[in-house]
Amino acid sequence: MFEYQLKLSKKRKTIALKVTDNGVLVYAPQGACIKGIERWLATKKAWVAKQQQVLAKGVQQQVPWNSGKVLVFGNEYAFMCDSAMASHIDHLQQKVVVRTTAKSSTKSIRLALIKLLSTELEQYVDSRLHALSVQMNSPIESVKFREYKGRWGSCSSHYALTFNVLLAGAPKRTIDYVMIHELAHCHVMAHNRAFWSLVARYDSNYKEAISWFKSNGKQLFIAKE
């Protein structure tokens, strides 16, 4: 089953499905049977995959090994492969270096780059998340980092937070918003009025971050070939 966000409404009488750049959205009536919804979604698996492929073709992904550039915290860094240097990110000179060998493939170079970006994001999140969680009185069971195709973060009902490693390419201001967004889910799982009111309490400019992701989020993705 594909990942999706469920939005329940007392006014809705039918189930609807929408595939967007930010993930799969499922709209259903309040009180609808979750198992019934998932059975229906199982019949839409092929359609969802096709829609995701169509969206992916329009994504202006980064291809650092061709362009020689990669985004790091909202800034464009030079990207290079070097057989004599260890993989690292130099913030002073604004460059990213991936160590390669004669046998290195595009896949291995990409994996090394993702690892570097993941480390950068983990360090930044570690420096901010605890203070934000205390401020928002949000319990955290665990924090993980992985590459998502259609979302920037997630929060489980057991307070397990996961962040998309590709956030390392976004401005820190917008990364802060994602942290606040997921911490708010520790209190309210749905994207309802109470949820957005809580987000606004700790990020009065959250709508600017949302707008940034809608306009620039596609640029954070890194090509796989």
C-alpha cells in the first residue's frame, strides 16, 4: 500500500483521492471505516503509481554530477567528485565533495551525496528539535531520517518523527517550520483548525514556508539516474 494522508470531514459523503507533489491525499467522511478505505485504496494502486510518474516527469530535479551544483540549506554549492579527497561539505567555500574511484557509478555517487546531506540535516535538527519540543510540550519517542518521495516529514501516533533527508537543501527557516509542523502532530494528528492554530502559535509566518515548498520544493529532489 502506498503512503497517504487521510483528511476526514463531517460534510463529505464520499471518498475521494488526489495525487499531488506533496503526496497522496485521501478525503473521506467522518467516521468512515478505515479498513474499508484501505480496501478501496488497494484498487487504486496502479492509478496512483501512474499519476506519480506523470508528476515526476515535471519535477526539475537536481543532477549535481552533470550541473556541478547542489543545494545546501537554501544556497547553491559547487559539487565535485574527487578520488583524492574524503567526502565532505565545506560551508566556508560552499562546496560539496564526493570521493570517487574508477568503479564509482552514478548510483554510488548519489548515495554518497545523500549520506552527506543526511548528516547535515541530522546535525541541524538535533540543534533545534529538543528546544522546540520542550517549548511546544511535544513528546518525542524517536527521530529518524529517510528519503521520502512525497512528504517532508511525518509523525506517528506513537510520537515517532521522521524527516526527509532532502530537506538539507531547503533554507533553515523552512526546516524549522517542518519541525514545528511535525511536533504539532504530537498533539493533533489531523490537519484541522486546531492543528493550524497550534502551528501558528509557534510559527506566525508558517504560510510563507508552505508557499516556499509549493514554489521550490521540487528543486530539492535529486535525480536517480
